[in-house]
Amino acid sequence: MGINFTVRDFAYPLSIVKLKRTFNRNQWLSEEALYEYQAARLRQIISQAYNNIPYYQNLFRENNIVPRDIQSVNDLKNIPFLTKDLLRLNFDSLVARNAKRYKPTLVSTSGTTGGKINFYTDKPSNVLEFVHYWRSWGWAGYKLGDTFAELTAEFFVFFKKSTKTICHFDHFTRRLTVNSLLISRKYLDEFINIFKKYRPLFLKGMPSNLYVLALVFQEKKNHGISFRAIFSQGENLLQYQRELVEKVFSCRIFDSYGHMERTVAVSQCPLGTYHIHSDYGIAEFEKPLIPLVDVPERDTCIKEIVGTSLHNFSMPLIRYRTGDFVKLKRSPDKCSCKRGLPTIISVSGRDTDVVVTQDRRAVTGLYTVFDRTPGIIIGQIIQEDIDQLLVKIVSTSKDVDRTDTVLMEQIRGFLGTPMNIKIEHTTINGLTKDKFGKFKVVISNIPYERILE
């Protein structure tokens, strides 16, 4: 889930305004009314899949399914799951024959789990994403046109082609992009001056970036920088991270969960409750395919998130196993904010670490190097010492040397400093996994605090 909106994303003002009005109304609907909204959208997606998408045409035929069999969310259980492996293997047949009608855009992501995925988004799903941010950020007081800052590395590595540029301001979107690769004591005064110059009302970033920024800023008392709210996404927000960031910048964090495939979105309301945006996509919670090591509290359970697109017609994903987990109550509470959107306790199993460089910078978003290197199926980065990096990759490339060269260039583009980097070709079984049976794409044994040495 990203907010990389460009001028062309504003080219559908009528569609955006119409959906925004619908979403503003939806959040206050009853659970039953939201369910009916989902069902109506789902029937459109099923009709598109049945008539125009070869993969689903074959799947429905093999399972004796016709559109009238899928009239509600409960009927989805009759459709087999779509996994990431199936998405990779059946990419071409998952694209709608009439996709051009919806102005598709090819997207690649490895996300925090490191496995490269290609898929199409389109005009309806871009409108969805824009409106979703507009609504969920609005819960924190954001209004379209407010200046906001975003901590990121990818923008400077891949778009600006410069890891030394500290910021970029887009006057049209009012977005101040700040280079997370330069978060360190060395650039503290520059960061303070930038925030004072542009005066963003809101700040967005991955929890690890936000935490490192707070670590640096707390070194300077009375730095004078605060925000109306901070938006975190992309990783698990840990409690110690939340506490420090909120203390240093004198505001609350509104945490969220989503993914680039755009099937499920979750965010916190003003009362701190995590709400599922059920008009964004359909979220089902299934028993994990792997045994869980930790035992949750008696009245809670941990389930895997399974998502279904409600707005992407070029390449809808139906019953898509995300590989992410949620913790929820067996009998979910209703939030006293009065929104009818369902609630969960938290999202689990998608935390990722940072790499700390010898010049005391904390580098996040390093997992995106796998998206930029052809021939890599999945990858993992492990830092055991401050000057040592082990990069494990599973590759289908016939030109191994070329793959290694490109990957090394991409990593150097992020790190920018001397570091011993070893690339190891391995298999899926050779990757390190956590207690959930998932592997983190970046594993570091170097604590964030080393940047303050």
C-alpha cells in the first residue's frame, strides 16, 4: 500500500469525489449494510472473472461454479485459495482480456516478505487507493491539500538517482519527501531546518524509520518539531517505537496495514482501534497453514489474512493468501467511535529490521533491491556485524554473474559506504524463518541505538 500519487492520479476527479462520498457514508453504516455493499461489489468482480479472466474461467469450470453461486461473502468459501506461487505461475491467465478498458499499470513488489510479485493495478483501484488514504488520514484531521512529509529511501535511490539529496517538495501534491538514508546525527540540523521551512502538518513512514528519526531528534532538546499526527505503515509498529516517537514529536501515531495488491486495508481510528476497511476489499481470516509457536490469550486467536479485490477489474485477486497474520478476539468488540467497520486487535508477522552502516546511518526499505534485479524469485538480507552483510537469493537467472552484479549495484546504491557484502545462492529451505514460519527479508543483529555512537 503506497501513496506515490502523481499528477495523472488526479485525472479522475469525478470518480474520486463520487467514491469519497460513498466511503464517507460507508464508515457509519451498520455491519449488515456494509456486508450488503461488499456483496454488491463482489458480484461485479465475480462476473468480470467469469466472463473475462482465463484463470478463473478454468477454476470455476473445474469446481462447477457459476456467478449465481457467489452472491455474498459467505459464498466465497466455495472458491479455492489463490497463493503467491499460483499468482506467479499463472500471471498471464490472471489478466482480464478486457484489461485495457480499465487502464492497467504493471506493478512489482517484494514487500516485507521478500518474494517478488508482479500484478496489475488499474484506474478503479487507483481511485480506491487515493480515496482510502483520504478517508483514513482524515480520521487524524488531514484535509486534501495539507502539507505532509514522508520518510523514504526508494524515491531517492530509484527516482532521483541520488542518495545524497536530503529532500524533495512537490508543490502540487504538497508532499515533502525526506531521505531516510540520511537520518543520523550528522544531518540532524538539516532535518530540523527542512521541517521548519516546509512546516508539514503530518509525517508518514515505516515504524523503523520513524523510530530512528526520533532517536536522533531526542538528542537535541527543544528541537521545536511536532506534527498533528504521524502515519505508520509497512511493518509492525512495536510499543516501544510508538512511545518514543509520540513523545519526541508530541503527537499520536495512527498505524495501518495494507499491501500493494490492494485486497485488504486496516487502520487505526481516533480511539486507537484497528478497523478493517471492508468497503476497500474483503478480508477473511483463515487458519494458518503452518503451526504457530506462541499461544495467544484464551479469548483471542491468530489467523492468516485472505483478501479479495473489490475494485481492481484488470486483475482481481480472489481469496488471495497474503501470508500476513492478525490477532483478533473470537467475539470482536464494536468500537465506541461508532464506525461500523469491523475491528481486530493487531497485525502480526510482518516486521522487518534495518541495516546500520559504519557511518551510523539506519537503512530501511533495502528489500526493494530484489524488485530491481531480474531473475530473483526471493531474497533475504542478514547483518551480523556492522561491516558484514550476507545476502541470500533464490534465482532462476541463467547469467548468475550478471544477477550478482546488478544486485550488488542496487545494494551499494542504498548503503553508499564500504561494507563486506557476500551474495549466497540458495533454495527456499535455505532462508531463515521466524516463529510464524515466515522469513523476514532483512534480519539485523545490530541495534538501532548504534547510530548514536
